[in-house]
Amino acid sequence: MTSLERDVGALEARMQTVEQEIHAMREDVREIRDTLVTARGGWKTLTLVIGMSVSVGALVAKLTPMFLLAKP
């Protein structure tokens, strides 16, 4: 076996290792993406609930003095 063949064999082995690592990284990135997509929907729901709560709170704060100070 010549030096060139040995070098090519070593490079092929390293290339296989690199390909396996890239495949693992691709799977990790997919998991991160899926988590972010799921979290994005949760944040939208939370924002909607907070907005509705603030609106109801503002309405109560506005109407409470009218009902408490209203004289029949």
C-alpha cells in the first residue's frame, strides 16, 4: 500500500466522521426549530390573554367610578 492510498483511506474515514457529525447537527437544528415553532404559538396565545386582561381591567377601572359615584 502506498502512502497516497493510505492518505486517501484516512481522508475517507475522516469524511465519514464529518458526514455523521453533520447529520447529527442537522437533527439537532430540526429539534430546535420544532421547539421554536411550538413556543411561537404559545407566545401568541399568551399575548392574546394579556391583551384581553388589560382591556377588561381598563373597562372595569373606567366604569367603577361611574357606578360608585352615581346618585339615583
